[in-house]
Amino acid sequence: MEDSERKTCIVCGENKEEGITVVTEFICTSCESEMVHTNTEDERYPFFVRQLKQLWVRFHA
Ligand SMILES: [Zn+2]
């Protein structure tokens, strides 16, 4: 039996199995690909940047 661990995505707040972990935070695959494809002029872009900034701050601290 496989013990699949679910983590809470910091962007959408949902529990997902697939995704990437940056430092201590988890981003699901759908949010990750969404971010990659989000144009800087998209209204959701500032939201993504704000979420990611929390990671970069910790990462570079
Ligand atoms: Zn997500």
C-alpha cells in the first residue's frame, strides 16, 4: 500500500498530492502551471507574486 501524502497548496489552499515543495511550502501542479502561463498583465498575477514572495523571502533570509 502506498502512503500518499497530501499537502496544502499555499496558492489555492487545497490539499493535493502532486506538486512541488519550495523550501517548506507546497504548490500544486495546477497552480504551478497556471503561474507559468499567467501573463504579467493578468489580474491574478499580483496574487501569485505575493504568495511566492513569502517563499523567496524565507529562501533568501
Ligand atoms: Zn494549488
